[in-house]
Amino acid sequence: MFDCAFLIDTAVQYDKDGQPLKDSYGVDIPPKESLFEIPVEVKSRGQNEFYKANAAGLRDGLTLVTDMGNYTGQQYVVYRGKRYKIYRTFMKNNSIELYIEERSGV
């Protein structure tokens, strides 16, 4: 099945001295996030991948496949309104498989 997902780029903001920006209370300002849309093919997990994920303490998720040029090392993706952590990638020919899982607090 073909669909769209949004990779999340994060950028830490720095002051003129190269230190992370802080608010008026001295707390680091969270990284600025930007989303960009990519086309994906959605694949369900195989039985082997399901058991490996559970053994590692991960919740079952999905595999998104996209062109290698679309992915530049992002850690998070939004798919169908939910935010997922990319916990593993696998390169195959000119595409890359993004193994994603839902985590609380992400």
C-alpha cells in the first residue's frame, strides 16, 4: 500500500557564543522541529520481526519503505497522525526500510 509520511527534522538553536539557547529561567529551549512529506510504501511486519521486537522490549509497529534520497538520518516520523520512533533502518537496492514503533512520551 502506498501512502505519505512526514519525517521530523530537529535543529537546536544556538546563541552567538555557540551555546544552546535558554529561556528566561535558564532552561534549554527545545529543538525546533520541521516536517517534510515523503512517499512511503507501508509493509506489515513479518512474524520473525514481530518476535524480535517483542524480545527487545519494543512495541510492534510498521515498516515504511521509501527512496534512499528521502531519508537523512531523522529519528522520528509522523504517520497517519501518530508520532513514531525510527529504531532501525535497512538499505535495499535504492530504497530504505524504516522500522518504526510507537513510544509513550515521544
